[in-house]
Amino acid sequence: MKVLELVAETTAYGWSPEELHFQHPYLSLGQIHSALAYYWDHAQQLNEELKHDLREVEKLRQASSPSTLVTRLKAQGLL
């Protein structure tokens, strides 16, 4: 599991280290605290990496055609 994945869950869901441990029992609470500490020590670099990853995902999303499900939902006026 990547440090940024834990940070994303903390940001998106407001999860505490204890909740992260509940959601990911294969990680020790110490590992989770260490990962979050690493993030805060390297936040600028990791945030740039995250922005880069998000730009790449957006490029891939724009390059792909909509799924059959999305097309059907749009045709029905549900999207």
C-alpha cells in the first residue's frame, strides 16, 4: 500500500489512524503512523507526485471511449 493511498483515504473520508488500521488490518498502527509521518515530512514532493498521477489518469480517461453502461444511462437521461 502506498503512503499516498493512506493519505487519500484520510483526506477523502476523514479517517483516523485507528480507522485506517480497521480498514487495513494487515498494516500495524505503527506502520500507519510512520506512513503519515513520512507524508508530512515529504508533503510537497508527494503532492506533486499525486498531481502528476491525477493528470495521467485524466489523460487516460479522456482518451478512452465511454463504457456501454454510461452510454445507456445517458440515453435514458439518467446521467
